[in-house]
Amino acid sequence: MTDREAELRQLVAELRKHEAVDDAFLAKSFTDRLVIVDIGDGEAVPAAVRDRLADHDVRDADETYGIGAGGSFTGDVGDAARHHFVDLRTRGSHQSYVVD
């Protein structure tokens, strides 16, 4: 495990303790590491959670990918709203698995 992955795993563990967060975990897209945060009760991502993510150079996926400003919502999962955030420090450095 890299130092960055360990740092993000610690961040995710901290986020899970926030009362508005139903779940938080790491994932990968084809080229990026993502932090996924599920927020319950149809609420927006609390400012404290966004600030904590920003402290670790993790930003809204939509803004990062140029889709829009300040967007992270990707859909509902059960009673929670799922939000995707991109790790800017390692953006573009992950390998996708492509079968020829």
C-alpha cells in the first residue's frame, strides 16, 4: 500500500464517523482513485465533509472532469445519495485493465 492510499484510507475512516455519512470508501475509475461518500436522508454533503476532502486534495468529480461546478452526486443507493470525489494527487496515474 502506498503512503497516499494509506492517507486516503485514514480519511475515509474519519468520514465514516461523521453523523451525515452513511458510508465512505475508496474506489478506482479507469485512471483515477475515487473517494465515494454516501449521505443519508437526502441531505447535501456537509461543508465539514467537503472541507476535509479538500484538505486532502480530493475534489468533486463533476468539477474535476469539467462536467459542471461543484457536482459530486451520482445517484441514490438505498436511502442514501452517493457522491464521487477524485484524488487530484494521483489523477491519471492508475492503469485500467483493457483486454485486446
